[in-house]
Amino acid sequence: MFEKLRRLPRAVEAHGVFGLLERAVADEGLPRLRGYLLAQRFDRAGCDLWAYGRLTLRRDRRSSLRCGDHCRIYPEVVLRCEAMDTRAAPATIELGDELQLKDGARLIARSARIIVGKRVAIGAHCDITATLADIVIGDYCRIAGEVYLATGNHRFARADQLIMEQGCSFEPVRIGSDCWFGRRAMVLPGVTIGDGCVVAAGAIVTRDVPPMSVVAGIPARVIKQRQ
């Protein structure tokens, strides 16, 4: 600490006071300012929201968008919260405290809820889409890049009818607390993953996973228990 204090006068002399202020504004001022402006578009935003670049935010009047304290939102994030039509239920996106949404992550709720717990990190280019069924992610989860969570799937049971004419089914997805998802993992509709699970990179989870399990493969299978 004392060494840093001794170096401070030399830094001021080298860069000047205005140079130091300019760096501080570039490093902290702009994300804070963007976060303040972004918070005005939320129904409720906690303190210390930072936004590091441009993002897409769409919300209809009936739907709700909320976030907790100390959230960090990185460039090119997409937040969409809207009802399917005027007769459908409204949508909700609720983000917990100390959330990190990395570059290009997409959270889309259509007449459904996306609820994310506290201290969750959602990696770059993740796609989390809740349509007519909820997605709930517990506290302390770490989700790597390009992970896919969705509640909708095409029906294809009838061979005498085009798949596009058979419609879709919608089931909720629930993720417990303290889970870790590797890159490009996928969780299909109707799946519940227990607390403390690890989902390997590239795994496709098609059925429920008991707590404290490590799953891998296509389709994902339990390969060991963390205990």
C-alpha cells in the first residue's frame, strides 16, 4: 500500500490530473452512466447497475423487468420481455443481485418468467428463452458461453402430418443453486437440475438430474456424484 502511495505523485506528474480523471471516466464513468440510464427503463433496478456497451431492451407495457443490486451487463446483451398477444399472460424477467450478463447473452421471456438468482454469471452468447413456461435459475450458478435453455419444442409424434403443423409443447426448466454449465451445454424443456450439479461442455440434458451429479454426453447421463 505504501509503495502505491509513493508512486502516486509520479503518476500524476506523468499523466497529469486531467489524464487520471479521463481514465477514471473511461473505466468507470461511462458504464455507471449507461447503467443509470438503463435503470430508468426497468420496473425496478437496484443500486450500482453498470452497462458496458449497447444492448437491446424490449418490454411491453404489461410485462415486468427487474434487477437487483450490483449487476453488470456487457455489450450486445438482449433483454426481451413481452406477452405473446393481448390475451396472453404478461412476461417477467427478474435478475438477482450481483448478476453478470456477458457479451451477446440473450434473455427472452414470452408470456412466461425468467427468474435468475443472486451472484449468477451468464456467459457470452447464451440463449435463454422462456415461452409460455418459466425458466428458474438458482443462486451462485456459473454458466459458460453459448449455453442454451428453452421451454418450447416441436411436436413430431404423428408421421402422417407435417411437423410444422403439429404445433409445439411448452414445459418449464428449473436449475438449482451452485450449478456449473460447460460451454455449449443444452437443457431441453421439462428438465429439472438439482443443486450442486455440473453439466459438461456440449452435453444435452433431456431428463431430470439429481442433486450433486456430474452429467456428460448426448443425451447427458450421470457419470459420477460429487460426494
